Amino acid sequence: MSKKIAVLVTNDFEDSEYVVPVQAFKEKGHEVTIIETEKGKTVTGKQGKTEVVIDESIDNVSHEEFDVLFIPGGFSPDILRADERFVRFVKAFMDAKKPVLAICHGPQLLITAKTLEGRDVTGYKSIHVDLENAGANLHDKEVVVCQNQLVTSRRPEDIPAFVQESLRIIG
């Protein structure tokens, strides 16, 4: 069954961590909606290779419209977590126990939303201390699945395992 996937992204996302999972989701027939502050705006990956046109503004969407949340890494999550609208959006997914997929620096939004207490996670090495300070149970593995809801990975090299587990959780 096709699922509606919300993707939170802004400039300086990690190109491969966006492109490969989104392509895999679309190939499986899922509907992907790219969300940022401004509909129609173009954002660019930190490698400068990938440009993404924003489908919807955060002001015009609700977590209730989507089945899954995907947060690619790079600098994008750190930029987005400074905006309370994105933090509330992420927290709503976690509170509703909907699938949340976050790779590399993606868990930074989960940290700011204060949703990782007691959760099994991984993330990019530089945020390991932040994850622990947020009360998460840190695992340095290519992919960690928590309560069949939260899927996290560390870095671009982990993308194949991340995509495999994400697709399994999405169903």
C-alpha cells in the first residue's frame, strides 16, 4: 500500500542521503512531499550536485496528512531545528508513533523535539554525545530500528541498510 512520506529538507542537506532514499521510496510507489519554509523554492545539497524544489511550506502541512517522516542529514537538520515549526512537526510524528526515518545529522531534529529519551538510536559520530545527553541509548551500528517506528543510520556508507530497514518499516 502506498504511503505518504513527508521529507524535511533545506539547503546543505547531504546529497546522497536525500537522493538514494527518496528514489527508493518513489520506486516502491510511495508519495513523497518535500517540505521547507517556502513552497516552490529551490534548495541545494552541500555537494552542490542536487537541487530540490520544495513541494509545500511547513505552514501549510500537518503531520496528520502523512504516514511517514524522513529527515536526511547534512547541515539541513541543524538549520531546521532552529525553527519551532519543524520541531513541532517532528514531535507530532514521534508522539503519534508514526514511522520516522533519520540519517546522519537527521536525529538533531529529534533531539531538539525532546523525543529520544530511552530510545535506541544512532547518528553521525559528531552528534553521539548529543544523542546520549538527550537520553537516547546510543548504538554505533549502520542502522538501528527502535520499536518498529524509528529508523536511524550514521553516514552515507550506511544508506543501503538504512533504505532496506526504512522500506521494511514503511511496509
